[in-house]
Amino acid sequence: MNIQKRTLVTAVCCTLLFTACSYDKKRIVTPNNSNMTQHQELETSEDVQKQTVTQPTPVGSSSGQGYYDESGTGDFPGVTGSQTVLPDMQYVKDRIFEYGRKLDRWKELDEQAIVAELDETASQEMVRCFRDLQKVLSGYNRIQEALLRQDFMDASQLISSTEIMELEQHDISFLESGCGRLLKSGPDEGAGWAQREKQADLPQIETLIERYAGSEEFEEVIQVWQQIPDNQLDRVHLNTMISYGNALMALHQEAEAAKVYQTIVDQMSASDDQQTDILSLRRVLADLYAASGDYQKAEKQYSEISNDYKDLASIESWGILQLSILERSEPGSPELEEYSSLLRNYLGFTPQRDGYKLVWQADQFLADYPYSAVASNVDIIRKSAKSKADSWLAAFLAEVDSMAAEERFQDALLKMETLQEDILSGEKLIEIRKKSDDLTLAEAVNRETKKIEKMQALQRDWNEALLLIDKGEYDQAIELLTTMLDSEYGLKADSKISEASLLSARAERRKAADLFIRFTKTTDIESQKKLLIESRRHLVDILVKYPDVGITDKVRGNIERVEKEMNAIDPNLIAQAELVGGEENRDMKQSGKDAFDIPVYTTPQKEQDQELAPPSLQEQNIQ
């Protein structure tokens, strides 16, 4: 059995490799349901010449202000731009479904390939096949997402006709390839979306709606809802319908929101599952806990029942007052009209957009109609709006304070600038302006403090560099001074680097002179060679490390003098010194030490003689 399976899989992979060469390519016929339509609502920056596009009815004002407009005009100018021809949603869904089936087929072959232990070439062909399949599938998924969000995508996210054409070419190329024919699971004419399960993509749409609703992107909620097929509307989850209704309320589409909520109420009233309400179930549960002796849990459930009835009482009171104004007011009366406006803005209230506007409107209503039958309800609206606005503003300012605590004063000030002053009350506006002034002052103080701290740090580095120079540790001093070149100490540091370089070069030249003096005082040939090599090395080191110091001419003359003595002893000594010096340099670099910090072995008496010898005498000897 294993031999047969291995043979089968091997044959499959060979087909992947060679069928493309022997197959007569055919023209791919677009399925009947894959017609291309032009979506007028998508605005792009490519392809068709500029023309006026009829946009769908806006669901919010272009300025971001969603507060209800009593004028009722709602005029929005048309948008002029170019268009991209996009595939029809049905066609995109068909292609995604088809490539999903091909992916399942590939997984079956891959599992068989693991058992068959394919060779490297066949395995690479399987991998290439998978990558090509994923490339096309990902392309169609991206177009589907664009169709769902087409009115709310940034210009950078728009899909051009060129990208669509390239995807279609990749699709055709894949179908005509050996890989495409191998993964073909029947006539490739599009299985059709209708052959899929009716709820196949509904969970994905519902998840998208809940995500947008959670981030208060209400326009996107409506756009995604409109993509739900009619035959799936009766399967939409209750929470999704509520999110859609709330989005309509937030955008002041009260009539449409009322239809949605009417549907919700009708479904719940007609459903057999809703005949037993939650209060009855909770009572049975509490009785069960009490009967079984679990009194703590029973007490908790009875308390919940009491709270639920209190909530129902407040709802009943609200409804009675609402009914009273409807019964006593004539249609079109000023009081009823103003209360309706207040109620509309309450249902669509969003603190970050409306601020305290609803509070002011409630105050105005109570001032105009102090004895209104719904005065209590207006007071509830006012308290609710004020509480939400206060919470929003407190969270906003807390975020600003968090930025300030992290010394991100510029970010905090920029965030403060996003606040709209026309939605804030007088006392809150004073608080906001004071906060902005405090942030501006804190930013200036922080900037000056950091400047002072920086100058203090530079002064400490400067003092440390001077101490290093006094100690004769010139290289460390130069390294520290180099870090200060791009600072306020730049000019001083550059001047001090030149000074330290000259002092270090003179010190190295003095060492070379000491070694040369020792050479003149010894008669041992090997010692002479060593001393000359060391002296020359110090001199060469000066030219390498400090090429711009003022004593380079003298150093070159000293090198010539030393090399003359080296040639006199052994003509090959300079070449040997170069070779040995290079090897020692590599050893020094590996050990982390300077290449020329090689100890000079002298007797204590000779060192004392050298220290007592005047520098002028040493220079005279080396010259």
C-alpha cells in the first residue's frame, strides 16, 4: 500500500514539473457570474479621466461634527475624482471559494508527499505551487476587504486597475500551469457562491461590525452591514443588529434605527425562546440555590432580581412621562419639537464629538419649559450626558498628564490642540487653557533643565580630559574630547585635541630618543637591533596617530637617522622590523592593547640616567 501511495505522489509531482511543457494553453472563459461592474462610490487616483462622481448619501458631516442639524438641509457637495474598475463582489467571493478548494487539495497532496518522502526537486515544486496559490488568494482577499471598506479607505490603501489586472493575469497563469491543473477539483467554471454554506462569511462580517462598533467607527459599521446578503439577514446575531442600530442612532438616522429596533423587538416577541424572561429564570435559579442549601448564591440571585425590578421601575417611569407629553402636546408644538430634538441628540450622543452641547441643550429646555411633563426625563438626560462628558474629558486629561509625566510635552500639547473649544463649558474651557499654559511652561522648563544638565555633563567631561592630559594619558584625553566635538564645547575640544596630540607626539619622540641613547651605549648586536626597532616604531607611531602635529618633519628626520643605523647593522633589519611589527600589531589588536605599548626592558640605573638626561641632549643624540 505504501509503495502504491509513494508511486502515486511521485507521479503527481512529476506532473507538476513537466505538464506545463506539453499542455496546449486554452483561453480561460470568465464564468457567467463573474461579470465586472463599475463601482461608482470608490474614489481613486488612477486610470479614468477626471469626472464628477455621484457619491452615496453621506452618513456624517465632512468636518467630523455629528451634532444634529436642525436646519435639515444636509447638502453635501459632490466629489470630483477618478475611478477604478473593480470586480463584482460576487465574482471575488467565487474566486476566493475556488482557491480555498485548491488550497484544501494542495494540503491533501502535501500530506501524501510527507509519507512518500519526495526528492528535493519535487519538494521545491510543491513549495512553489503553494506560494503561487497563496499569492492569488491573498490578492482576492485584499480586493474583498477594499469592497467592504471602499468609502473609508485612505488614498494610500486604494487599489489601482494595474494591480487588479496583474492579479487576473496571475490567476490565469496559475490555472494554465501544471500546478493549477493538478489542483483542479472539477470543471473550473466557478463553483458559485450559492453552492457554499449560506452562513460561510457571515461570522467574518459580524466580527468586522463588532470591531468597528467598539471603536465607534459608525460609518464603517453601516457600510459593512450593507454587504450582508439578503438571504442571511435573518441569521444575523442580535448583538450585531443592536450595534447596527446604535450606529444609525449615532449618525442621527433615527428613522432607520427605529426600523432596526422594531425588527429586534418583533423577533424577540415572536420567538418561543423569549417567552420566559430573564427575571423568571433568575427567580427559579435563586429558588434552586435556596432549596439546595447554597444560601450565599441564593442571596446574590435574589439581590439581582431586586435590582432588575428597580431598573424596570425607572424604565416604566420614563415611558409614562414620554407618553404624557405625547398625549398632551399637539403635533408640531414647540415643546414637542424641541424635546424631539433633544431626544435625537441624546440617542446619538458621543462625548468626544459633542462634549457638553447636550447638557446645554437640556438646560435650555428646562429654562424654556420648567413645568414640562418630561422635566424629570430631561434631567436624567442632562445628568447622563454630563457624566459621560466628564468621564471622557477626565480620561483625555489623564492621557495628557501621562505624556507630561514621560516628558513628552510636545505630544501632550499637540493632543490638547485636538480639543474643540466650542463643545466645552466655561469652567472646563478655563481648565483646558490652564492645562495648556502649564504644559507650555513645563516644556520650556524641561528644555532649559536638560540644557543645563547637558552643559554640566560637558563641563565634567572637559575637566576629566584636562586631568588626563596632566597625567600624560593623552590618548584617553583625546578620545574623550572627540565626543565633545559636536557640542557647545566643540571649538574648545578641537583646540585641546591639537594640544594633546602635540604633547603625546613629543612624549613618543622622547621615548624614541631614550631608546636611541641606549642603543649608542650598548655593544651587543642583538640588543642594538631591538633598541633600534623599538625606537623606529615609536617614531612611526607618531606619523600614524598624529599626522598633523607640528613636529612631523623632525620625526621623519629622526626615522631616517634610525634607519641609517639599522642598515649599517643589517640591511634586512628594516624589512624584518616591518614584518614583526605587523604581526605584533595583530596580536595587540586581538588582545585589546595598543600596538606600540610594548615594554622596554632597561636596568633601573639606566632608567635613572635617562630621567636625569636633559631632553635637549637626547634630541641632539638622536639627530
